[in-house]
Amino acid sequence: MQAVLLDMEGMTIEALVAVARQGAEARLSTAAEARIAAGRALVDRWVREERRIYGVTTGFGALSDVAISGKDTRRLQENILMSHAAGVGRPLDAETVRAVMTLRVKDFARGHSGIRLETAHQLLELLNRGVVPVIPEKGSVGASGDLAPLAHLALVLLGKGAAFYDGRRMSGAEALTSSGLAPIRLESAEGLALVNGTQVMTAIGALSIHDARQLSRLTDIAASMTLEVLMGSRTEFNPKIHQVRPHPGQIAAAANMERITRASEIISSHSDCSRVQDAYTLRCSPQVHGATKDAIAYCRRVVETELNASTGNPLIFAESEEFLLGGNFHGQPVALAMDFLGIAVAELANISERRIERLVNPMLSGLPAFLVSDGGLNSGFMIAQYTAAALVSENKVLAHPASVDSIPTSANKEDHVSMGTIAARKGREIVANTENVIGIELLCAAQALDLFTNLKPGEGTLAAYQAIRRAIPHLDTDRFLAADIDAMRELMRSGAILAAVEERVGELA
């Protein structure tokens, strides 16, 4: 796999996924190394000149007016990591931590942090050798960056804290030794540079946006399958409808569903029926799914901007030989985007669960109750709909925005914070919940399609059905249904369903 080069610009969500999930190596470009070295040279000179610089020769936050002597500058940098590593909760998963590590070095690559090149290389070595620092998921308010979680990350560079390596949790010192590395000692400015940034919320956000985009296309597939078995119409996908209300996502969703259901004998079989219009969950799928697609696209623009940003404080500008104090660590852009992502993806689950209800309810579907033979003896997909309903309800709670909250910190020096990391974590959970809801809809729709033995479904619908049935058999009698839901989730994540459909009908938007 080709290495991902970390430079001034050019980081995409796909590149981050390659490192975080697929194990691609990350490297600094030659130009990035030169920028880091130039910024560091300035910091060293200013320290020799005994310049007053926030976080270098002063304390932090509300203690920024406290001068720190030259002999204590090294100790100051270690102290900031020890004191700020106050996170709680379950550790972030390995792929998220790998994404955080990548983005931390990506920020350094821009040359504005003042960190030493040796320290940036050490962090890259941790990443590329498979050391995963233990980062508790809770404790960041999302301004002054992700202070607590990034402190937990940075401690491992010093042989402190804890990490996972080779499948085992161990001390930071043991992780370094096991991976062939030695602890480093921080110099002036480096502790602050390591903890001041938005990389935790941005990493979680980037991975969630990647998953949400794939999920939005799977939702189009699921809705298309459901529409077919519920004897819906393809009229609602007619391009003329969507050209007069030209939201890009709506147009894309309608085009997807038109192609997925193309050449459907099931739909053609009832073209002259007495039904005038389909229910909203079928007829308005392009409008609802499309609005979510547009929201995801917006969130992607925000987060990819953040991937390529400098989010520390102070910022070093080598060309003009100055340092500037500002607030690029404030996570408000990511906070708003991730709250928006959560709300938008929750709507995919909302409409999907209503389609599931139509599938399992014989009064609405005309199909066997709960899509199983011998109803009463068998409950079929009855409780799967309960699960979908529970997840949708949970999403509604999680969709409450975190970004509208702020609690002052650091003795009111930091008197407005973003709660961006909470927003990102909530968004990620909503995406995961919605993935399960869409998976249940796909299971139900495939089960219903089994009843249409004499009629061929649409080209994309058939491809999705076949991909599902290669992994998950028809439900003849009740069985352990959680295993089917788990198998469907893994099938969705593998990309097999999407690939099968796109091979038949072309790339989905």
C-alpha cells in the first residue's frame, strides 16, 4: 500500500482512512521536515533570548501570567502532559487513535507548532510500528483543543501513560521497549504543541463522515428494495421532478434509486393498479435521503479544511520570524458540523424504521406477518423492528446538539468552549446506530423478495439481494436473529453490497 505523505495541504478523508484502518504508512514530506526545523530554530533562538512566550516561558491558561525560568522550561513541558492527562472513560478504539496520531503530525507538518523534528518523527514511529496510546474518550471540552486526550497520547512518547501493542495493554515504557523505541525528553514549547489542537474531534469526525457517506448509498439501496416488495412506483424517481427542485443530494438520491430499480418486473407487474400515490417513506425517499447527502457533503468540506489546518497556540511563522497568539484550537467549526451530521444521519434511520414497519406489518404490506411462515409459532422479524425503533429513539436523544453548550474553564480564562469532541462522539454513535437500522431494513427487504419467485426485481435490487443471500440465508423458521444483524452489519462495512450494486448499475452518488 502506498504511503500517505504529510505535507502543508492535500490530506483527504480517504487518505486518513488508509492510515487509520488499512495500515498505510504515514511519512513527512521533505518540505514539511524543513518547515518544522525552521519553526523550531526560531523557538530555540527566542528561548536563548529569554523572550516572553505563552506556554514556553509562561504557565498555561489562567496561569499564563506566571513567568517560568529558563531552567524550568523542560520540566514545564512534562508537567503540562502529566497534569492535562485527566481523561476518563473507555479508551478510544485503535483506528481512531491512529487517525489522531496521523492528524497530530499532519498539523506539525505545516511548520507552525515549534516542535522539534525529532519529536514529530517519534510520533510517526509510534504510529507506523503499531503502538496505540490509551486515550480515554471523555474529558475534552473542545477548546484549547483536545487537551486531555492529546496529553494521554503524548505521554507515551516519554515512556509514560499506557498503550496497546501487539494486542496487549501495557505501560508506555513497555510499549516503547517492545516496539524498539526509546523515550524522548521534551524541550521548550513541545508539551504545549503536543496537546493544543483539534485532532481528536477531527479524527472521530472524519471517520464518521466516511462511514456516513457509504451508509447514505446503502440507504438508497435498502429503500429501493423495500419499494419493490411493497409494490411502489418508480414515478417518484423521474428526473423532471427533481430538476425543478435542484438540491444536489435529492437529484443524486433519485438517480441512484431510478437506476437500482431499473428493469424491475415486480414494479411493472402493477403499473395499472388503483393506487394513486405511495406513502411518504417511499415517495419522499429521494428528498429525505438527498437532504442528508447534502449535509454530509457540507460536513466533509468543514472537516477536510480542519485536516489541513494549523490548530495550535501560539503559532510560529518562520518567514516573518514571529509568533502569534490566537484561538485556532477552538473546535466550533467541527462541533457544528458534527452536530449537523448526527441530525442528518438520524433522519436516515427515522425513515428507514418506518419502512421496516411497513414491511413487517401485514395490514400495510400485504405480505405474511413479520415476513415469516407459520406466524404465531414463528415471530420472524417482529423484534428486529423493536430494535430499529429503540435505535431510532436513542438517536433522537443523541441528536441534541452539544455545540450549543459551553461551560467556562481555567478560572474563566477559557470562557467559551465548543464541546466539539462530545459532538463528534455523538455523531459517531448515531452513524453506528443508523447502520444497524439500515441493516435490519436490508434483512427484511431481502426476506420479502424471497416471496417474488416469478418476477425479477430491478438490476440493482437483484445485485443487492444476491450479495445478501450469499452471506445470510432466508429465514425459514425462527433463529438467533442477532447473529443475522451482526452478519449484515459486517457485510455492509465490507463494501460487498455496494460493490455488487455498482458493478450492475454504475457508481452511486
